[in-house]
Amino acid sequence: MINAEGNRLSLSGPLTIATVAGVVEEGRAQVVEADRVVDLSAVTHVDSAALALLLSWVRAARAAGRQLSIDHAPPALVSLASLYDVDAILPLAP
């Protein structure tokens, strides 16, 4: 589900309550090592668990003094971020 290539972490498939537990620690370890771009272009479905996962990675990266940005966020994720009023702290690439 996570493919690391250079500074890019590409996620694929559904990113939901049923799947995020399998990637939370692996992603956290990656985002504290270096500045990263999280590519969501191959993510097929999201729910609020995806939002919680990404926010936890943002916190971990910032605590380690790293930059994290999110590329190709699905519209459903952008909508959830706005609904929960966290869109200002979620580093979505334009």
C-alpha cells in the first residue's frame, strides 16, 4: 500500500478504517526521516480514518523538523478536511 521512491511516498488502494492500521507506523517512520511528498493519486477510497492518518503523519513530520506535503488528494479527502475544519493544517499541494 505504501511505495517509497526518493522523497515520494505513494499510497494505493482504499485508505479507510479497515486499511490505515497497516500503514500508520510504516508511514510515520518514513516522514520523520526526510522531507516527503505523499502521493494519493492511486488511492481509490477514503474515509475519516485517512484524514486521521495523514494528520498524524503531519504531526510526526513537524515534530521531527521535516516538511510534508500531500499531492493528488481525492476530492472526498478535501471535503472531509473542510468539514472537520482541518484543511488549513493539512498541507495539500495546489
